[in-house]
Amino acid sequence: MPTPREQSGALSEASRLLQEGLQLLDDRTREVDALVQDAKEQAREITYDAEKRAQEITADAERQRIELEEQVAVLRSEVAAVREELAQLRATQSGRGGRGGAKGGALAGGAVASAGAASALAGTGGTATGSGVPRRGRQQGPGRLPRGRALLPEVTRRRSRLRPSRLGRR
């Protein structure tokens, strides 16, 4: 059996070890709390940066949308002008009693092809398939389209008379 003096020494050693353990635990707790605070601050910074970037992306997308809407409006006005010109050409041709010469036909054909392309770009739906061939028999702007044949082959024939094809044939 230990003597009271030995017991007192063992108790003081145990007390000292307990105090050192509690001190280490407090130190580690402070270190962990500091790490948690740093992680929270980093998470806040990442969140802030992500929100800021998302706002920039949204603003850029909005600017692009506005620019595209302006371009569509310009294209639609150009399509309307081309259709008006086409109607005037048709009125001029019908006033002369026929289709006119190859030059007049080429102008009308170019206007139709241009109107179809601009219509497809503008997304106005002015064509049946988006191929530049207007719907037959439907009202298109101020004038009507011819009912007898599709317009695109006629335009192609007229243009081939004006210039040779790539293969050197007429």
C-alpha cells in the first residue's frame, strides 16, 4: 500500500497531466475554430464571386438579347422593303403586259431570293419550309405570288440565262 506521501505525489502528477491535457484540448479547439472561421470566410468569398459572375453573365446575355432583337427588327424592316419592292416590280411587269425581259425577271427573282433569305434569317415565317420558297397562293405583303409554278425554279432558270454556271455550261 502506498504511503500518504506517495499518494500525494501521484495525485499531483495526475492533476498536472490533467491540466496539460485540458490545455492541449483548448489549444486544439481554438485551432479548429480558426480553421472553421477561415473555411466560412472562404465559402462567403466564393459565394460572393459566384453571384457576381452570375450577374455579369446575366447582364451580358441581356445585352446580347437586346442586340439580337435590334438585328431582327432591322432584318424585318429590310424584308418588308424587299417585299414592297417586289410588289412594285410585279405591278410594273403586269402593267407592261407580261413578265418583261430577262433583266426584269432577274431583278424580281433576286428580290424574291433576297426576301426569302432575309425572312429565314429574321424568323418571320414568310416561307413554307424556310428554304426561301414562298407559300403559293397565300397573301404575301402587298402582292400575291403566281399560282401556276413554284417561284424558285423560275428564278434559277432566269439567272442561268444571265451567267454561265460553274461547270462552264449555259
